[in-house]
Amino acid sequence: MTLSSELRNLIYEKLRENMTKVDIAKAYNVSLRTVYGIQRQGVEPKPSVKRSKYARKSKEVVRRAVNAFKMKNERTSCTKIANKIITPFSKSTVRRNLISLGYKYVPSVCSIILSDAQKKQRVKMVRSYITQRIDFHKVVFTDESRFSLDGNDNYHTWSKNSRPIVNRRPYKGGSIMVWGAMTYTGQLLLRIIEGNLNSEKYCDLLRDDIFPVLKSSMKSFIFQQDNAPCHTSKYTISTIEEEGVEILKWPAHSPDISPIEKIWSILKNRVYENTQFKDKQSLWSKIESEGEKLTTNEPDLFQRLYARFYENMCNILCSNGEIIK
């Protein structure tokens, strides 16, 4: 509703007479927000400023820049867009235009596309877990994750829809591969992997290091691993069976239900928080220290993640094997 100049002048005079804003709003049948606006602006409203030709074109320039990054499957940020555009736009101008175009700043993740056969396999595997009445408190979840010197993998990007965006990284400066295992009791084992991980190196790690530690702290356990070639080779399977360790069958392409994936996410956020690394040794030292803090300060975190695993299995059954978000 547009107020007449007479009414605006009257309200402004009452404000100068120290009449309360609530009484003014009730007396002249206007909203309290309108009274506040008149107090800020004065008697006459501020004249509207017409957008210049330069400003009208800024939205189209930003849109083209975003599409250029999208064609290359690269993440987009206000800084990257501002640097790409020849016209000197500030980051705040780029951000304002992105929001007006309907873009949101969302996490950039690698997409997982499951076939119908893989979805059925996931449902079948979960049903077998229930039929066998597996005690998942005894399961040791394992996985590998890469830590790079040039920052966290958990990037965000500007996206106009909810479709995941492929996250490509150049890994400039080097990276290290870390193997990890977690238990229900709050035990987290982290080991750095030098070079490529083949079956022999993997079995040496389990036989000489990991299994002795687990057997000393647990009476019995079930070993979970994904379907990487070095994990499922005949040499690896026979070595684990010789150690008297039971292997949990795991469906393909199912990192969404593994509790250790959440550990990696938390660990990376804390490792890279306000920290830059010049060499791999300093990065590995930070990973070890943050891992120890997790087990010491937050032992209940592991119990919550295991409880979440049961919920994920129910979600797989309800969604007929779809990826859990």
C-alpha cells in the first residue's frame, strides 16, 4: 500500500512528538513496519534508482560464466566466476546475481548411479543380514580415503538444481592414502598407505598390524570391506580366512550406508579447518592427532553411527535399494 504524502507527514510529526510507534500504527491503521520505515527514511521516500545498462547485463554475464564451468564439470564459486569474467564484477555482485538466477550454494559430490541389478543386490544383502541375525556391534567397518595437501574434498558449488555435480580435483601438491577401521567401542585405527595398495601389501597390513590389535581388544569380530580388487582377490580372501576372521559380504557401490564414511567426513573437516599443509608429514601428523581426539573426546559418536547403520538398512528396504541421502 502506498501512503499519501499527507499521511506520511502526519506520522512523521507524531514521531517527532515522541508518540510511541505502536500508538501511531493503531491510530492511523498502518503496520508497525511502515512506521519504522518512515522513521528511517524521513518524510519523502527515497527515489528509486533505475538500473543502468551495465547492471542489467550483469545477470546474463554471470549466467554464461556459470554455464562455462558447468560444461567442464567444475565446481563454481563467486571468486572463480569473478576472475573468469572480463568485466570487473565484485564477489558480492556475482553472489547477488547468482541468487537472483535461482542458484544455491550446495555440496559438490560424486554421483553414484545404481543399475536395477545392483539395487536388487542391495535389498537382497540387507535381507540376508536380517535373516542371519548378524550382530553389527561386532562388525569392524573399514575403508580407504585420500587426503590432499591442497585442501578438503568436501567442496561446495553453485547449482540450480539438486543433481549432484562431479567433483574433479587436480591434487596439486601431492596427497596421501589413509586406510582406516572403526569399531563400536570407539576404536579408530588409521594407517598411511605408501604407494599403490595391492593384495600382498593389504594382507601384510592386516596380518602383521590390524588383526593383532583387534584380537587383543575384541573377543570376536566380523570384518567389513568394500569390493575393491585388492580386497576381493583370492589371495586376500584366503589370507583373512587363515587368520580365522569372518568376512561380512558387502553390496557393490554402497558407501552411503557405511558408518566410516561419516568418520572420514568429520575427520577431513577438522583436519583442514584453518590449517594449511606444506608437506605430507605435517598432514599425516594432523590426521593422527584429530583421530585420537575423536576416540578420546567423542566415544559415543561411534555408537550413534552404528545406530544410524540400522536405520540405513531399513531405508534401503523401503526405497527398494536406492542410494541413501
